[in-house]
Amino acid sequence: MAVAVIAAAAITACSAASDSAAPSHQGRGALPPASAGPVTAVGCLARRINGPLPVWARGGFHPPGASIGHVMGVRGDIVAILWGGPRTSLYAPPRKDQNNKILWVARLPLPVMSPSPMTVRATLNGTHLVANRELPNGPGPSFVNLPAPGCWTLNLSWAGLQDQVDLWYTAS
């Protein structure tokens, strides 16, 4: 009987830990391959959150809990804040009347006096199409234009850190 109670407690504890909504920061090995990302609009847009930003990314936003479209990095070290409508705000090719504006906010602040560039390796999921971009001042305001519509996996690296986001680009 005591063994059954201990086993049930262990199973419950493991199940509760695996259902946690917080990203795991253990095992920071390689990021998943870009080809493993979603290909459909439904799968890719499911990564977008229309709600409050993480507490560490709210600086300068009023009210702090305002609902804003954003996509969290797989590791939770960066957030892509998207401007535009609630469903999509990124277009390929870019629209003449709207830029593909993304505000990148890193969890860890970068040294103000020595910004390092952020490199973006974007892969159109389900294809071999790759686009490389560099943001010279690291995370911050940017325009990220990509060559074709679809779900793009962006592998990001800056200041010795890495993360990954999936972003949907609508045909313009």
C-alpha cells in the first residue's frame, strides 16, 4: 500500500512538472531544425499570442498589461512584438503602405555601450529557401522583410545567445 501511494505521488509530481506553461531553460542544446516548424497558416499563427507581454518585456508599454501581438522565442530568451492587425502584420513581399516592423526584446539586457548585431537565419518551412539578415544594433526595432509568403522559422543569435521564433508572412 505504501509503495502504491509513493508511486502515485511520484507520477503526479512528474505529470504536474511536464504540464508547466513556463519554458524550460534546462538542456540548452541545439535548437530544433527549422524544417520541423509548422508549414500551415493555422500552425504558424498559433505561435502568435494576442495578450499581455511577459513582465520582463513590458518596459515602455502603457498600460503594462495591454494586449499586444507577439511571438515568444522557443527558449523564452526573446520576444518578437508585432505591429499591425490581430491576425497578421507581416507581408511578403512587403506592402507599400506598411512595413514589416518587429520590436525584438531580449530577456537579458544588452550592454548599452557595446551593442552587438543580431543575426537572423530564416527558413521557409517545408522548403529549402533560406534568407539571412543582420540587425546591426542587436535586438530592438527592426524591419524584417522576407522573400516569400508562408511560415518562416527564424534562428536568432546575438551577444552569445540563441533563440528561435516562427512567424507567418501573408502574401501581399
